[in-house]
Amino acid sequence: MTTFNEYQKQAVKTAIYPHSHSILYPALGLAGEAGEVANKVKKFVRDGYDQETFEQKKIELASEVGDVLWYCATLARDIGFNLDDIAKMNLDKLKARAERGTLGGEGDNR
């Protein structure tokens, strides 16, 4: 099994963009790839699907999610974090929200 940190180490080897655009480049790429994920899901809704088509569409969607993960890995590296730590921070935040009963609602600091 690959950990997030192992994935990140391999992924950033393919990160080819100017150091002067660190943070900016992967943040914009992340937004673009997230948009591609949303667009594929939108087309599921619009076009409908049969089981065979759905299986192929899930593979295509997974590929786009992988692109999102690549940008997350490079952005995390650019801000000085590893993905394992970010994943743990996120789980800790969600656990605290669950304990306070604030999983729903709006805002970063609930």
C-alpha cells in the first residue's frame, strides 16, 4: 500500500514548473482539475448512463481525481507540508467538528 507521503515523493518528481510560480501553479492546476471532475459528473447527470457506460465513466472520473491528487501533492510540498500530515490535520479537524456537532453549517472555524 502506498502512503500519501510515498505518493507525494513520486508525484513531485514530475512537477515541472518554474520555482517562481510555486504555490500559484499547483493551486491553479488544482482548481482546473477540480473543474474537470465537476464537469464529468455534470455530464453523468445530463446524459444518464447504462451500467457499461457508467463503469467506463467511473474510470475516467478516477483519472481526473488522480490529477487533483497530483496537484494537492505538489501544492502541499510547495507550502512545506507532506500529505500524511495534511490528511491527519484534516481528520483531526473533522473529529473536533463531529464532537462539537458542527459538521454541517458554514465557515472554516465551526
